[in-house]
Amino acid sequence: MKLSPKLIDGFLAAPAREHSAALIFGADGGLVRERAGKIVKAFLGKDAGDQFAKIEFSESEILADPSKLSDELSAFSMMSPRRVIIIRDAGNKLSKIVESAIEFFNKDTYLILTADELDSKSSLRAFCEKSPKFAAFACYKDEMRDVQSVIRAKLEESGIRAEREVVDYLASQLGSDRYVTYQELEKVILYAGDKKTINLKDAENLVGYNQETKLDDLINAVADKNLAALEKNLTQNIREGVSPILYLRALQRYFGRLYDIRAKMAGGQSADMVVAGLRPPVFFKQVPILTRHANGWSAENIVKALKILISAELSCKSSDIPALPASSRKLLQITQVR
């Protein structure tokens, strides 16, 4: 059964009420793990920490011995009244095995499948969304308002005071992965210590170069067509092991946003008006930069840049040319767009 977003929290509180298994998938691996953990705690209760009550397998382990899943589902444990079986990195190759194991599902054993992105054509996703035994739902990157809610809740829980601009800044830096978000917030809370407050300067120093938004300087260098800044920031990201796919997709999103702004400007609004009206609001330090880029790039040139970025990603995935040189050349090409 496919769960809509509004039903997920209720399901996590009582996962066995209507289902015997769950498929949790999506781009936010941290949120996938968090929600799988909530199911384990809700189903096992006080035995959630019992090593005999939770059994984990990788997809490859099940594929190597397809009968293992049925055997584990039908097994009886004298050590724990309830058991959870987790299969990590599940994919379409498991579809037939999971389908054949349905008859072994029972009220004392819960099956959890975790996976990365599964598109609408995925056989595993299709089966689980149709099966009444399964609850199937996706974990996408948090929207800005969701990230802000997570941040406020975590800070309030620890008695930390933070101005709105601090929460907005943290939200702009976090959110691509729920686990990373929590880890970074723990760092902020630890830093706040007994003073129980955090200011914008502190927040910038603590998480200013976290995950995707640490690519802001690289993105700005490309959009400004600043070759010196591009070389400097590209070198830094390469040194830190940032995947070319990550910064190429970040650039695609940024130029996609510029295109949307230019489309509204074509209706008679100025760049300042459009940027000021964006929701969620743009972090105040980025407002003049985004406005400058919106004024400096025509819709036609934005389309050219997007085509180059898409071509760069395809080259990284399919070309014999190493990803770093392939992506670097394409970024230089964007700076030459006229």
C-alpha cells in the first residue's frame, strides 16, 4: 500500500496495525534510516536494543541465498517474542523473492526494506505499493519549512535560543540528509553549552561549509563567469572529495531557479521584486547575489548553460573521460556563454 505523506507519522507510531512490512526509499538516506529505526522501536518496544530481535541483511546476501528470507520470516526465536528483519539497499532484483515470501509473513516478525531512489517503473516499488501487507513511502529531501521545523524543535528541546535569522541560515545549510542535519545540530547545541544561545556568526562558523550549500561559492563563481574564483573553488571541492555529480546538479537547480525568475521578469516584474517574493524566502546574504545573476543572465543563455550542465552530467556517467576533467571543462564552457 502506498502511503501519502500525511499518513506516514501515524504509521510510524503503530506500524503493525495494518501492515507486516515496509518499503522505505528515497534520496534522503538519513531520513530512510531514521524512519526504519522508528519502526523498529515501535514494533519491538523495550526489546529494540536486543541484538537477537533485529536481523539485517544486504540485498546481495539475500540474492546469494533466496530461501534465506522465507526461512527468517518463518523462524521462531526463543530469545525474543518479536523480531525485525531489515534488508538494506533493496532493489528490483528482490521483487520475485519478496513476492514469494509473502505467505511466510506473520504478526511476530516485521520486514523492512530500505532503498535509494526507486522510480515509478521499479518492480519492487510497484509490488510493495500494491500489496496490502506492505506500507511503501518515499523519503525526499526536506523542504525548507520542514528543515526549519526540525531545527526549531531540536533547539527548543535543548533549551537553545536562536533568532529567526539563525534558524533561516541553518535551514539554508542543512536538509539534504536528515542524519547530517541532526549531526550538525548536535554540534551547534554542544557549542551553545551553558549559555543556551547561538548567534548568526556562530552558526556560520559551525555549519557554513556543510553539504550541498558549501557549493555556493562555486555556483556563484560560475554564474559570475569569474574564472579565478571558479578555479579556486573547484580545486577546494575536488580536494575535499566532492562528487562532480553533486556540484553539477546543484548548478542545474540554481540555473533552473534563475530561469524561473527570468520567466516572471518577462511579465513585467523587476529582479528585485521577484527575488523578494520567492517562497521560501532567500537567505538575506544571497539576495543581492541572486538578483545580480537574474539581471545578468538572459533566458536564452540560461538555457544554454543548463544544456551544458546536463551534457556534463551525462559525460561523467557514460564517457571514458574521467569525471573531474569532463565536468571542469563544461564549467569553463559556461563562463564563455554570451
